[in-house]
Amino acid sequence: MIEHQKQRNAVTVKLAGELDHNTALRIREDLDQLISDPHVKRLIFDMNELSFMDSSGIGMIIGRYKVMARRGGTVAVRANNSHVERIIELSGLYQIVEKLA
């Protein structure tokens, strides 16, 4: 499940359920439409309600990071779920995106 909120130049995306190979494509397509506005300079992933994420989720985040970086934007991730947090930590994703509490 994906919910989003846009405020000025930032989009916050709340993900819930599972982020795996089966759901990553649909979420990527939804996100690409949300951030197609060149005025969007900040993308925030709220992953507190994700129950599972695999490498497809990491790939989806990296792809959106590249889009945002090309326009001088930033990406941040909030993930208080221990499983999701561990996947993000092990992938090294926090070296390119901001970690939010």
C-alpha cells in the first residue's frame, strides 16, 4: 500500500505491507508520477509500516534517488521496523540517503 502527501517542494510517501519484487514495479511507477514535477526537490520514504522489504525495494529507492539527485534534490528514509532498518543498513543505502528518526 502506498499513500503520499505533497507539501511545497517535498513528497512524503508512506509504504505499508510488503515491498518486494511483486510490488516494487507498481510502487516505482506511482512514485515516478509523483516526482515528475521538477519542483519536487525532496522525497521522503516513511517505511515504518512495512512488514517486509527485499532487494527490489533497495533498487526502487536507488532509482528514485538518481532521479532526485539529477535535479539537485534529496531523499530521506524513515524506517523504525528492525527488519527493514537492517536491510537498509546492510545495503549501504544510508551512505546516499538521509536517515530520519
